[in-house]
Amino acid sequence: MNNNDLKYKNYLEILKEELVPAMGCTEPIAIAYAAAKAKEVLGYIPEKIIVEVSGNIIKNVKSVIVPNTNHLKGIEAAAAAGIAAGQSEKKLEVISKVTEEEKEMIKEYIDNYSIEVKLSDTPFIFDIQINAFYKDSVVKVRIVNYHTNIILIEKDDEILFIKDANTSKEEGLTDKTLLNVEDIIDFANSVEIKDIEDIIGRQIEYNSKIAEEGLKNSYGANIGKVLLSTYGSDVKVRAKAKAAAGSDARMNGCELPVIIISGSGNQGMTASLPVIEYAKELGVSKEKLYRAVVLSDLVTIHQKTGIGRLSAYCGAISAGAGSGAGIAYLYGGGYAEISHTIVNALSIVSGIVCDGAKASCAAKIAAGVDAGILGYYMYKEGQQFRCGDGIVKKGVEATICNVGKLAKQGMKETDKEIIKIMIES
């Protein structure tokens, strides 16, 4: 792929848009971002806020610790953090710089002010609206489709900012439907390292650091540590343990940033950390590592394009298949090896449900990475799942398309039931 080609430039733009830093699980951080923006427009600390959110936001915020809040959980904590300590210009790092005094202010805000949470009747899977009140003044800030996509800012019935939103399109982002596995491999082989060095270098640095933190200290269910203590330190175990440990830390209040993919830090870590671990084991060059990580990232994004950012389908499965593709690439694999790795991996674990962000995400990540690794080793041994085996179709693109249909359309009722169970619990 020539660096003057439109497709080359589009692939670079996709990486720049998707691989951005975030501190904490991205759904509560999006609430904090909207709340910080609402306070900024209001000009005062709100006396009352009403947080209107779609079911998938409730699912992904309910059980996760919000960083820099002294281990508070949930929508109220995320909104209060944005009000008391948020810096809206930092977007998904909105509460990355919080003083001890501000942490106390977050708790005081929850204790002393009214925070009401409402389930929105909305066609958008991703929908957050903050309504902030001070005396006779009210500000509304609404985010839909993805974590920083503000579509409405309104103050006292005056619209200060508005833009159209569509339930089937992510406005303002590069079209990802042009992605396909063959072109992703071509891009990974031909991309000039200088064009991706900053993006991928930051992903490797940030995600490796939080994984090490997850292994060093106690977070959540310590899945990374359990894997290493139970199964040893073979590269296959280390690859799973590193990705799981990053999630252990991130889901349980660690105050380190990660580089996300498709709006998810768990996916950003799952796509990169196993590939980094295999690159160390194989002793490949920095250039080869960067190309393998790019391939894993784009394969993950490609799968998620047909699924959407939030659904009943666990996104770590997409990233696990992506990491398997990256590992196949490190071993010298081309289109055949990479395609069969993806298909094999998706055949094994597609259908694992997303029941929100919490400690068990780390275990699902380990399962997704394991499937990606097994998918590659199956092909090496001359084994594969074939067209007609369940949802597997002839060709990697057809199988990815089927998984997208399964996740986006087939699991709609599953998503509703998961949300219902979580709200009632």
C-alpha cells in the first residue's frame, strides 16, 4: 500500500482516532466528561444533576471503580467526579489530575447534593445526558454514539451547540467499513514506521506499564497473578496474564492511563499486550513489533465495526482474535495464517456476553487471548474450523460479518435481559 494512497491515509486516521489515552473505564469517564462540561457551561457547582443514560451505559458503569475517587463505584461517583474535579479539555483523561482535597469533595458532593439517575428511552445504544441545575438555570450536555461525541449543549433553553446524530453512524470519524484483512496485512507490511511510531510507541508504553502494575499489586480478582502462579511462565501464559493484569488494575481503580481501541481500554490492552509478550519471546526487531501491533489493532477495529462499541457481545473476544493475528504475523504468517487464526479464534469464543465493566473482564480477556493463540497453533498443526461449522463461513470476511450479525442483531434481546438483571440486582 502506497503512502500516497487514500486508503493508506484513512488507515492512519483510524489509528489516530481510535488509539487515544483514557484513564479508567471509558463509560464512567464519558459521564465525568459530560458532567465537567455541564459545570463549565453552567458556571457554578450544580445544586442538582439528573443523569439520563441508555441501558448499556448503566451496564458498563454500575460495577466498576471510578479512578481518583477513593474507590467509589457507579454513575453517581462518575458524575460527581466530573463536577468536583473534572477538566473537560482533557476529555477521556478528564479526572486524571485529582488532588486529595478534590477526592474528598467528590464524596461530599454525593452526600450533600441531589444526583438522580434515569434510564433513557432512546434509540441510541450509547447515550448520556447530564442535566445540571443551579437556582433558575439549567444546562444540558448530551453525548451519543461514542465517548467524546457531544451532540448538544443547551443553557436555559438556548442551544449553544448542536449536531445531527444517527443510530447507525459514528459522525465525525473515518469510515471503518473500508477495512478488510487483506488490506490490513498490506498496510502493516508497508506502513512507514515514522507514521505510526508515536501512536504505537505510546500504546506499548502505557499498556505495558499498567499490566506491570496489575501484576505487582492486588487488584480485583488478580487474574493475571492466578494464571502465572497456576500455569507457570510459558509465553502462552504470560501473554494472557499480562493482558488480564492490565484489566485487573484498570477495572479496579488503578490511576494509570491506557490506550484504548473502539472506546475500550480492555480491548486496547488485549490487542497489544499479548503481541508485545510474544515479540519479547521471539526477539524480533522494534519495527516488526510495531507492525504486528498495528495489525492486531486494525483487525480488532475491523471486527468491532460490524458489532458497534457497546453490545451484549464481549469486545475482548474481538481483541483476542486480533492479538492472535498479531502473533501469527510475528511468526512470519501471511494472509492464510492470519485469516485462519482469526476464524479459528472466533469459532471458539464468539458469544461470550458483556455484562458490564468489572473484575471478571480480566478472565474473559484471558479466554479471548487463549482462543487467539490456539487459533494460530491449530493452523500450524494443519487444523482449522471450516465453512458450515456453526457460524463459520468460507473466507475470513464472511465469518467476521456473521459474528457482527450475531452480536449486533442476534444478541439484542440478550442485551436487554442482561441490563434488566443488572438493574434489578
